[in-house]
Amino acid sequence: MKSRSFPRAHLIVAGLLSLGLCSLVVAKFTDDSDSTRFTTEPLPQPTVSLEPATPSPAVVETAAAVAVAEPAAPPVNHTTTQTQVKPGDSLALIFQRQGISAADLQRVLASTPLGPRLRRIYPGHDFTFTLAEDKSLIKLQYSPGPLEALEFERMGDRFAGREVTQEPERAVAYKHASIEHSLFVSSQRAGFDDALTMRLAQIFQWDIDFVLDIRAGDEFYVLYEELYLHDKFIGYGKILAAEFVNQGDSYQAIHYSDDTGDSGYYAPSGANMRKAFLRAPVEFSRISSNFNLRRKHPLFKRTMPHRGIDYAAPRGTPILASGEGSVTIAGRTNANGNYVVIKHGEQFVTKYLHLSKFARGVRKGARVKQGQVIGYVGATGWATAPHLHYEFLVNGVHKNPRTVKLPDAAPIEDNERQAFEVQSQPLLALLSNYKQQIQLAFNDGSTP
């Protein structure tokens, strides 16, 4: 079949007509758009409505579509557990009980400078662990007390530590007790714990022998701080001032801190409550054998001078250096057992016999401070039971440690006198006022 063709002139006319029609259509739409965008007529302002706008169904649908399209955050499954250090615990044992890897333990210990402090933990301290599902450690908090904590947080493959401290609120409080049997029993009845009672005794230990000198009818008045955190009582602060009446003699002490932060307890006159030597090197132990130059020896049954005092105490009781000095002997003999000799300047020497063992670092030539633990009570050498034999020599002559006059420690310096008066006078006034209230209450027959 033969195909049909149009003349060339006809095709040209048809093309021109089509092009013109398209131009008209495009011009129409372009004019409408431009007239809308560039009009000089003022546009009507939208009316502001106080009613909440209701989104159109299209908008709600779009928002929902976007929310569905966003990836959901993975769930966080952390667990937090708390534990307390038990006697005999180590950090490794605690981590093992929690199921935490040894690698995480090493990472925490390696975080400087706070990590190494976790090697010195004690019973009663608290740990809080935050763990992931796989038991990897995320965060660790160690609290040796209510006012301080060490926090370690994972930062990739290591831990960053920080120290957190809180300042408690301090309230001034008062206590009074009359002793009937013992200092500790009377203190407990007054509401003191044993730690605060021990601190009270330490203030007056240079003037009062709390083993032999305490009598029924002795009494004490104490002005001290109570510590609160978030309105919860958390313990005791400083003893601010105290008075102890022993066998009719009254002793007063006031706490004083100088500008450098050094603090101590002083009599109202400014005399230091401390002496150069402790009256007894073992706290609250009974004396089993006194200073006696004509004593009959319990083992050899013959008169042998006893040139010291024997303090009977349980094996392992800490023995304290009675004064600052240098260790000249830390050794052993058949008679003395384990023993320590300390030289205090040119005049004074103290000896400590029958120790079960020496404290760490106590060796010939070592310097020791007053009250430092130098060993522990035992029964080595010629001893029939655990006790400390203590001797006190002045210029090479044995003296009775209980009655020898002890040299005083340094008093308040002249340039500190005015500051001492400013701190001490209000405390003494408070203590005196409280004492008067107590005495009035007793005279009225009421319980204070």
C-alpha cells in the first residue's frame, strides 16, 4: 500500500499554529502568577484568635508520618546497687561480688589522681555501682562518710574521677553528766557516743588519769557541735569548750584555731592543755602493777625494784608514744621481749616493754610524734599476761610516770592573744550560762 504524504507548505503552517497556541497558554499562567506576587494593593492582615488553633488533618498526618520515620532511641537498662564494706573486704572482692570485670577494676584504679585512694577502704564505707546489662561498670560512687564522696564515670575505655564534698549545718549543743561508775557509762546515759567521750578524755588526759583518778561525783559540762545534712543528724563536730570536775578540782578547755588553721585546746589563761608527754601511753587500761622500788617479782619471788608502771590491756591494744622524739632502740631481749626506747631531747627517755609487735616504720632512728602508735600490747619476754611495762626517766633517773611533773607545751603566743580572747570569751560565757542552768535545775529538783 502506498503511503500518503502532505505537501511541505501545509506542514509549515500547522507547526506555526501549534507554536502560537502554546505561547498563549504559557503567557496566561505567567501573568496570573506575577500579578499575585507583585501587587501594590495592601494585603489583608490575619485576625489573631485567642482560641487554640486546630491543625488541619493534613498537618496532623504529616507530623505523624515524620515521627514514625525518626529512629527510636535504644532503651537504657542500667541497674544501680549499693553495698557496704565488710571486715576483711578488699576492692577486688567487692567488684567480684558485683560481677564486675577485673579490667574495669584496673581502669578505675588507674584513673589519677583519685583512683589510688580506693586502695584504702574501711569497714562501714559505702559503694554505689551503676552497671549496664553486660555488667560493665558505668559509674561508681565511694562514700567514706556522709559529707564526702569519690565519683568515677566511664569515658570510653577509661574512668574520670571527681571529689564531691558537702558542708553540713552546724548547731551548738550542750551536755552534762555526773559520773557514778565510769566515764563511758555516764556519757552514754547523757547521750554521747563513745567516740565523742574519747575526744573529751583526750582533751584532759594530761591533767587527769582516767584509769585511776576518776571518782563517783565527778562531772563534766560540754559545749559542742551537732552536724546536720538536709535536716538529718549525721554526727558530732568539734568540742568547742568543756569543763571537767575531778575530785573537786575544775579544769576548763576552749578550742582555738589560728589564722594558719592550726588548732588545739587551751585553758582560759592561754596555757596549752597539752603537755610535752602523755600521762599514760595506753588509753583506758587498768594498772596491774604500780611504780614500786620494793616490789616482790611475781616470777622470781624476790624483791626486785619495779621502775615503771604495768598497764594491763588486751593483746593488740595500740601503744602510743608519750612524747615527740627519736627511737633509739626497737629490738628484743629475753627479759624485755619486744621493746622500744624513745629519747625526747636531752633530759627525757621513755621505755615500752613486752610488745606483741612493732608498728610499721618504728625502727632505730625513726622520728615519732606524741600519740603516734609505736606498737601493740603483748606478753613477750618475762611477762605472765598481756600488758605494757612503761618507764619514764629524767636525766637517767627513773621517775613515777603518774606523779612526775610533766613539762608544758607552748602556750598561746603573744601575737595570738587578742584573737584568742575574741574566740574564747563567748564560748566561756555560753559554757558558764549552761552550767548555771544545770545547777539551778538540780537545786529545784528537776531533771535538766
